[in-house]
Amino acid sequence: MKAARLFLLAGACLLLAGCLEVEQHPPWRHGQYDGKADSLPQQRNYHGDRMAWTGTVINRNWHQDEYQRIGDRGADYD
């Protein structure tokens, strides 16, 4: 009897879980997406100057140094 009650309770929980799904589609009006427009990084941070943004990314990549990150300047491990 206790197992049947537990089975019915689990079944009811599973049925209710399907009813709680939230609508995940974006809103559309007049055939156009009616949400916030996503801007590209160079538009947001560099006022549309793609060359400045690319130069900043390349410069950052060139100056990354693992020795500075770990604080070890090439110690000899003999």
C-alpha cells in the first residue's frame, strides 16, 4: 500500500513537471525580432573601429606570459 502511494505521488510529480515549462521563443512583431539588439565587441567598446579592436586583441595575445602569471622566471630544476 505504501509503495502504491509513493508510485502515485511520483507519477503526479512527473505530470506536474511537464506543466511548468516556460516559453523559450523570442518575441516577434510584424515578422521582426522584438528584443534587444546584440552589438559586436568592436561596436560596443571601440565605436565601430574594428581595426582598433583587432589590434587590441592581438596585442593582448602577444603580451601574455606564463612566467609572469606563476611568478617563476625560469628557475633551474636540475
